Amino acid sequence: MGMPGVPSPTRVGANLVFADVSIDGKTGGRLGIDTGAPIVLVDASKFAGLTFPASQQRVTGDVTVGSLTIDDVPIVQKSFGGGMDPLNFAGLLGADVMRQFLVRIDYAHPESAFRLGMPPTEMATEGVETPGNSLTFTLQGGGLGKLDNGEVVAFVATRIPIDVLVDGVSHPFVLDTGASETTVRASLFDTITADGRAQLTGLPISTVAGSSTATVTRVRSLTAAGATVNNPVVMTIGDMLLDGLAMEVDHPVDGLLGGNYLREFMVTVDYPQGVLQLQRYTTPPIADEFKRVGVELGLGGGAHHYVIARIYPGTDAAAKHLGVGDELVSVDGQALDPLDSVTADALLNGAVGTSKALVLGNAHAAGLANASLAVLVDDLIPAPAP
């Protein structure tokens, strides 16, 4: 029911798109737009007044995106950790809903980045290259899965297979708008890094299964549908997810093509016609999150909202003797206390070699407490030699 193609209010963060969605007329949290999820996952606690039978993990409900309501959608209830709370994260809008429509993901317009059910004749021209690159696909996968309570659910084919050239060598991937970084099989990661290129270990990440860590590096290029992105990051988190996908689609899967590649393009997925279109932005809308001041933020428990949770070795932040637990008050004059962690963290990104003015509160090193410090932006993962 309703008008298809009307943009849903959205938020873009961590290379992902989150849309305001209502369930059975109840508004609440945002759902991640995830072509890699075969079903809709919802944390019912994030939607005031939404209740489901305690004994059931799978129910049906009406899902409203923008002005379009899809009736009787299978929904799996799942509680999520707090790692994405700044985005009011409440679950995933799975591809079992999207496969009925032509959808568009527009990273350049974070407040209206997702459209469901557009007319197939509508071609984007503003701010993107035309006609762009495209490929055809046939949805793969589907089958049966067991939920946490032992209930067995059936899910339809939703996987979009895509051949990706990694440093010029073709590998079978699956399109995954719910992956913030492109993810590769551990053996492929080992092959990529056998030349000694830079790696970054222990990167904290959040997944549907919970918090984990990843190891990341840069490749010289990723090419999909003839569209190349140079020196993007790829990560490995182990092979359990990729092994499960390979079993589902009945062929090898070496990686997930994720948001750090896709953010360079306006992405249109015409599920009914089986066409993926990538239109490169004339001005990339999202900065490389690994080109930044060499710290990670954590939540503080003192006078200020944010503290330094990690310092990357070999960076200017380490050379300036910033310490874990130091309070970070502002970046380039922008006070951090009122900001959510996604917005605050983005202030640390920048052009390599430029500096950011950091104001500290309490600090471990003598002379840094309640001081302003110019700290250089580093590339945490330098690109491999050509």
C-alpha cells in the first residue's frame, strides 16, 4: 500500500545506510539497509508499543518505508548490542522485502539515502556519471535456517552474486550493503598480504552476531561491473560467514562487496529485472575512515563524554604522547559532548598530512591536560606499492 519511490528519512554512518521504518504502525529505531540479510530482523524493544508473543521469535508484521507499506512481512525478533546506538539501530531491512522492488541507495544524500519501489525508467544524472556501469544477476540462495529458540524458518533466494577483480584477479563475491567494509576470505587475505603490505590488526567491529575484531589491509584495486575503486580497504573476520554463504548458494564465495566500495557510487538494484547499476559520484561523498588522527574514541565517565580508547602506533597521535583515557573535548573547535559517536568520530577524518586541533580535558601526560594540540592526520593503512 502507499506510494512507492518516496525517500525514507535516513542516516548514513560507517559506510552504511539506516532508514526510519515503522512496524505495525509503531515508529522507533532505524533499520540497516542490508542486501546481505535474507530476512527482516527487528529489535522489538526499540519500537514503543510493539509487542510480540513471548514464545515466538518469528512473526509477521506490516513494514512501512517512506510512504510505502508492505503487508505481512516475516520478521525475526533479535536483540542487538549497543554498538550502533548512536544511529538508533533497531535491526535490518532484509532483501526478502527489497527483492520485490527497484531500490536505490544514495550515499551522497544522507537524509534521503534510500528509496524503495522507484519507477524503472528513472535515471539519476545529478552529481553522478551517466550512464554508469551495470551488470545482470540472478538471485541465488534461499533455504532453511534455525533461530535461537530452535524454530526453523524458510527464506527465499536473495543473494546477488558478483564477480570482483581483486588486484586484477577475479573472485566470486556477494553484494552486501550491510557490510561496512569489503570482507574477504582469510586465504585470499593471506595471498594479498604476502608481499608485506601494511596491515592493521584488532580493529573493533560490530556484527549481527555481536562485537568482534578484524584485520585490514589495502588492495591496489577492486573492480565490479567494470567500475574500479583504487586502494580500498579489505578486511578479514574469519571464514564462518563466507562458508555459510557458500553452502547456501552452492558455489565458492571469496568475499562480500561492502560499503567502502559501494559508497563511491549511487547504487541502484532492480531486483525484478536483475540489474545492478553503479553510477560513480563526481565528488566522493564519504571520506576514507582510515585517513584520520590516529586514535579511536570511547565513551567517557567523567566530565566529558568522550575519551581516547585506542592510539595507533607510529602515528602523530602516538608521537604527541596522547594517552588512553585522555578526555577529548573538541576537534577543530567543534565540541564533542553534544554529538553522537558517529558524528564525533567523523571529525577525526581528513587529508593525510593536514592537522586537527584537539582540545583535551583530563590527560595522563604532563602539560596536555586542558590543552590544545595540533595532531597530524595519518594514513593508518598505507597503500601498497604500485
